[in-house]
Amino acid sequence: MAGVNKIALRQELDFLKSEFSRLSSANKVAPESLVLFKAMFVIIEVMVTIFLEKQTKKDRNNSSIPSSQTTKDESSIPKGTQGNGKKENGHVFSNSRTRESRRFAKVHSCNTCGEDLEDRPCDGHERRTKIDIIFEKVVSHVDAEVKTCPNCDGVTKGRFPSDMLGPVQYGLGVKAYILNLLIAQMISLKRIQKSIKTLIGQTISQATILKYVLQLSLALEPWEKSCIKHLLYTSSIHVDETSLRVDKKNYWLHVYSSGDITLKFLHHKRGKEAIEDIDIIPRYQGVIIHDCWASYLSYENCEHGLCGSHLLRELKFVIDAHGYSWAANMKNLLQETCAKVSRRKKKKLSEKEYKNLQKRYRNILTRGEKELPPIPERRKGQRGKIAKSDAHNLLERLRTYEQSVLLFSTNPDVSFTNNRAERDLRMDKVKQKVAGCFRKDEYAKAYCRISSYLCSMANKGYNPLVAIQIAMNGQLYSDQL
């Protein structure tokens, strides 16, 4: 469809309305026609509003469309906006070692005049360092003695170590490396097989790799339960959900994040049924931060904080589509308040400042109601929803959930955005793009639990190889949460 000049279209509609008002004032319009044309102008205004929104292109800056679904130019990230993440604590995994050596490059004579400098004391050193990796395959054999008793002819065999249950098994280092590649690095099973064969010269079957996944997931079950208990006592939780393909069907991945803890749960439903089965929000009494989804808002046992980033993107879309001044003013107000709160040591506004904020907030919405076209009244017996534009819906939401929108300014435990939960889900979408689809839901659920654990340990600064070995060694205690 050809481009539309939004300003010209608005001006033409305003001109027609003004001409109609002039003719009405001059009594040149019959009373019956007056009623009919007024109703038609209301419908036309709503149609123009919706049409302009359909003509406005959505991208990651004015909607919730992710960067992966935008064009290359739109998804480019400005320099300086990428962080390096949580710094690791420097712990290395148990089966690693560092061999460090030092050599001296001695000076025997002067490069300028050739003077002998053998007996001259050294003034200092300049160091250069080379770091390299040498892969070492460690093979440990245990030969159990077999003896026959001369008295009873009984055959006795020596006991093998507890970690050697079969003729051949792989050590904890190999398992941790495989699980790190599969879960944290998002590498496919086939490529992991090739990588391991390159290192140790043997191919590990996919069934064995998946067995390691289930073993680690089982070891993390007590950890997950303790984290759920811990989340119930936190002051605020970030919640979100996204789709995940399992066995060619659409499942939903639900995330709950607070502090260092990240928990992910897989469910075949997205709404209230899944929330009830996970059973965190129904028992929670703090503040849940989300993107104004109705299933979350239905719970009155907890407070609600709405994601400011979602609101800012929606306001930008309204500005792009219509140029409404109320949307621009609301966007500036939220951004100014967020900046003011972030600079405060207590991370909140005073009572007087909050009252002034409420006053400005409500004034903007009042002016917005005058700026938006009127909504046609529902006729008697009419069923279904009344046609509204995105601008109408956004203004109504801002008015209905005023306390939730502004909660970040009075509660220091409530952040302005829900970016924490969205970041926790981002890599799971990458995993789906690499794997395509999980084969069974048991593997998908195991992935969610292990991914939750690795995210939580990364928030504490743990190397993923260290974190995996801690869990598989049975050394994961509740005091490490």
C-alpha cells in the first residue's frame, strides 16, 4: 500500500469537521441530517485513528517485537549499551591445573656501544606473557584382583571405586564440559559429539549425553525447592513467559526472577492454569513485576508493578502513529521520574513529590481524553467489543492501573522495568533456534531446571563448569543460595 501523509489526512478531517460546524451554526443542515452526520464523524475519526496505527510500522523501539524479528538496521545496538554481565569469582573447576614457568632474557652487552654488561646489576624487568592450552586426556584404570579361596573354592573380587560402576565411564570433567556446551553454550547434540571426539578421540552417544542431562536435573531438584521457598519471602519478583517448542507442539516457559535466583518452569498452558500448577504467585504476598497481562492481574493477594519499558514503547508507537501531545508528555514524565528515582539514595520519591507526580499524571490523561476522538456508544442489543484504537486502550490502561504504573517511585524494591525476566528468557529462544525443538517434555523440563541453576549461579559469579561439578558432586548446599 502507498504511503499516507498522516498530517494531511488529519488536517483534511479537521477541515471537514469545521465546515460542518459552520454550516450547522448557520442552520443550513436539517436536524435529522445533523444527528446522522455527527454519528458518522465519530465513526470516521475512530476509523482514521485505527487506520493510521495500521500504517505505522512496528519495530523493537515502539512495540514488544524482539530484535530478532526486525531488520538489520533496526536491530543494531548503539555502542556503549552492551554490558559485560556479572563478573565471575575466578574459581576454576577441580580437574584443571595451571603450569607456570618463567625464563630470563639476559643482557650480555650494550646494544649501543658494545660495553660488557655481564657484571652490571639489573635495573628492572619488562615482562611479556604467553598463555596456551594443552589438552590432556587422563585415563585411569582400576584392576580388581580376583582370588579363589582354597578352603571353599569361593571366588572373591576386589571392590571398585563407587564412581566406577561399569567397564567404561567418563569422569566429572567430561560430563561438566558436555553439559556446559549443551545448556550454557546452546550447542547441538551432534556438534557436541564432534567436539568431544576431537578432544578425547572417542564418540559419546546422544543417549549418554541426554542421560547426563537427566542426572543433573535430578540432582538439582532439592535446590529448586529451596529456591521456591526463598522466592516466597522476597519483596518483589519479576515474572514473564514465552513460547517453547516441544515435540512439535507449543509449550510455554514461565520465569520467576528475584535477586540472584532465576527459576524457569515448562507448562503446556500459558494462563492461569499454568500459574496455579507452578504455585508461586498464588502463595506470594509481595510485588510481582510484569507487562500488564490479565492472568497476573487476576491475583489480588499480591501487589502489581507494570513494566515501564513496555509502556514507553507503546507510547512511542502512539506518537509515531498520531503525534498526540498527551502521549509525548506521558513518555517524558515516566522517563524523568525514572531518572529522578535512580539518582536517589533511597530509590523513591517523597510523599509530597509523589502527590505532585500523581497530579501531573492525571492531568495528562485528562488532556488525552480530550485529544482522542470519541468512542461510538454501544447501541441497544449490540454484542461484542466496541472498536477502539491502540491509543484508546493504552490511555484506559494507564488510568485503570495508575498505582501499578507509578509503584516504582514509592517502593525501592520495585524496578521501573521488567527487563530482568526478559533477559532471563532471551537465551532460551536462542536455544530453540539452535535445537529447533525438544524431543520430549522431560528433556525440556530438565533443560529449564539446569538453565535456572546456571543463571542463578552466574548471578553469583560462578563459572558454569564449577557450578555443574558442584551439583553433580552433591556439594550443593542451601547456604550457597
